[in-house]
Amino acid sequence: QVATRCESDQLPQSSHHAQRRAAMDRLNRIARHVAAGAEPRPRAASAAMSPTAAAAPSAIVAKLKGKIAALAKERTALKAELLKVGDTKIQDVTVEMAINGARSMKTMVTETSDLDANKGIAYRGKSLFECNKELPKAPGGEAALPEAAFWLLLTGEVPTDAEVKALTIELHARSALPQNVLATLNTLPKDTHPMTQLSICMLALQKDSKFAAKYDEGMKKAEYWEWALEDALDLVAKIPLVAAHIYRRTFKDGSAPSYNSNLDWAGNYAAMLGVNDSEDFKEATRLYLMLHADHEGGNVSAHTTHLVGSALSDPYYAWAAGLCGLAGPLHGLANQECLGWLLEVQKELGNQKPTKEFIVGYVEKTLKSGKVVPGFGHAVLRQPDPRYMLEREFALKHCQDDPLFHLVDMCYQAIPPTLEKTGKVKNPYPNVDAHSGQLMHYYNLKEENYYTVVFAVSRCMGCMAQYVWARALGLPIERPKSVPLDTLAQVALKK
């Protein structure tokens, strides 16, 4: 600090004035954003080269914006009505909630999806069973297209086939990666965890953030969501290509993935991986990416993205932070941990076929050793996970020749009653992680360290839809109050 202060003291007087002017300019810019409806400042001379100096939006993006704007007007009016009775109590906060991770504490607003303990996740009020039935599909396919789910999350409407086709074309048009992103990726050691590579690439994309560029230009607060949407579309378009590059360089020969814009968003991603060229694998990928697209706002990756975004960090910063949460073993890594457990059980089975008796004995032994059975139970759900059930339906149709699926099937039959007998488990049923790894493994995507990247490609849609809606509703910076244990003791223990 002394050195810095002395160097500053030696600056010419003009430098001090320049620093003060720069500080005042920044304060004025912040003030303009705080005041709703502030006029934008004149565009800087360099703005002609900025990421926002783009052509008029395509017809499908204009249509998408129109639908979001209409719904945002309605929801913003409802928000204003609710704030008139803002002191209405919706829940009592307990000591356990404060200590145990804010579990079930209602402290956020998320428009895109809602998680019910008995019905599972719903996208804009539609169950996943309804989504998989009603959303448009690839020609001849049975799985709902993930980009159709993205449209639903953004607009609250089931898109038409034509709308989804146009959105797919739009995403393909936005998919090209800047050279700096690939250059950055290629500097990383190939044994760097794929999720680390993905997070770094998302930050490398940030220099082209349209939201950040427009913010620096002084856009109106009412325009935040539109430029957030531009970044969201770019991110969703580019992340499958980034993810495919990571897979090819980390686990294969490093050759660039072959991009096919004639395929849908998920089908193209499946093809770029190069592990299986069957239509069934494309269908499995479509199903997986649709099912994992959103999971309300309280999970680690969604909440982290929301929290960082509430500071008006652009979508790239926010999603890179969310990815770091998704990489945790208690969140996104659960998928690969479940597969690892299944493979251990399969190894112990040897050439035997799995039986209920064997599974029950193995689970009892696992529990007695103080370990948990991965893939069973859920923080919120109290019924079988609909995502698991939809993957099970797919596997029953397409994976009957897979010994690993036979094991998954036997676990489904044997483990819930075994856990229920302990009397210690609120939800003994399997969650989606207990099945997803089997599907990937069956179609030759066997690198477990990559599974969370596939999860990330999907969850990007939900987190970006949530980001857009947080800006559309004008939600403020998030700042909950924390307390030390002594404060809780004073209230609960009267100490």
C-alpha cells in the first residue's frame, strides 16, 4: 500500500484530474442504470465495432421478443400488485432452515419452472410428461426437442413446429466460436477436468457480451432483458460446439467436431461427439437435454447464476459461476458417481444376472458401512423422479439388450423397499442420476468425467431463461441476511 501511495503521489496533477474524471464518469453511468427509464448516453465513437452493432433481429427473434414482452408486461403488473402487500407472511423461518442450507425456504422468484414434492418439475406449469408429449419433435422422433423446451421456458407457450424449426436455424446461425475461445481452450492441459475447460471457455466468450457492451453504452433499464436474451441465445447456440471440442480434445484425437446444421440442436450435438451415429443416440440426447433444461431457481447452479446475474454481471459471467457450482459432487457430478456405483455392483456380480436378493444384500452392506446409495432420494421430491421415469420408458424400449440396464431395472425394483424399511429416508425412490449414466454408457459415451458437461449443455437453457426473466421483471440484487450461531442461540435457546 505504501508503494502504491507513493507512486500515486508522484503522478502529474493532470493524471489526478483524469482519474477523478474517470471515477465521476463511472458514478454517473451507474446512476443512470439505477434510475429506471434513464436515457442512454451518446454512443462512443468505438461503438461501431462493438458486439451490439448488429443487424436487425431475425423474424424468429423478433417474434420471440414480442411474446416475452407481452408476458413480461402482465407479470410485471402482478409483481407491482404483490409489492403493495409486500409485508404478507408466506412462511415461518426456522433455525433448521438457517443452518441446513436454506432448505425449502421460499426466498426467490423464478418464473420458468417450479418443483413440486409430489409431481416433480414443471416447465411453465406443464409436467415433464406433458412437455415430452406436447412439444415438437424431430422428424420420426418421440422425444421432445430441447430447443422447444427453451421456447416454452422463455415465453410460457408451446411452440409450433415452424417456430421450433426457425429457432433451430437461428441457433445454428449463432453457433460460430471466436478464435480466441479455441485458442484459450488449446492452452489448457488435456487432463484439465472438462468442467474446468467449459467454465474457462464461457469466460473467454464474455468479451463479446452484447449485454455488457450495451450496459457500458448506457442502455435503459427496460432494455436489460432484450440484450440479456441476445447473450442467452448466443450462449445456448455455442455451448454444444464448445462442449464437443472439449470432448474431442480430451478423450479422442483432438480433431474438430463435424457440425451439421441440417440437424436439430441436440441431434447435432450428439453427432459432433462422434461416439455413436445412430438415430437412437440422437433421441436419447434430445430426451436427456430436454429433461435437464430447468429445475426451478433454488438448486446450486441456477441459484448461483441468479445471484451473480443480480449484480448485473452479464450472462457469460453468471453462467460461468453457475458451472462452477454444477461441477460439485453434490450437484452435477452425482450422475457420474451413480454410474461408478453401478459399475462397481456389476463388477461384483461378475457373470451373474442381478437379482433382488443380491441387490438388497449389497445395499444393506453399503448402508451398514456408513455409506449412502447414490441416485436414490432427492432434496425436494417425495415421489419417483419424473425424469427418471421418462428415461426408464426410453430404456425399456431401446436398451433391452444392455446388462447395465438390467441392473438399473433391478435396483429400481429392489432398493426403494430396502431404504423404506430403515425408516430414515424421506424419499426412497430413484432420481434421474440413477439412470442417466446408463443411457450414456450404452451409446458408447463412457467417459464419466464428461457427463456433467452434457448436463451443463442442457441446464444452460434454463439458467439463461431465468436470467432473461430476472431482468424482465427488474429483480434487484440479491442480498440475504446471515447470522452467527450465537444469534440463533439467543432466539431458540434463550442464551
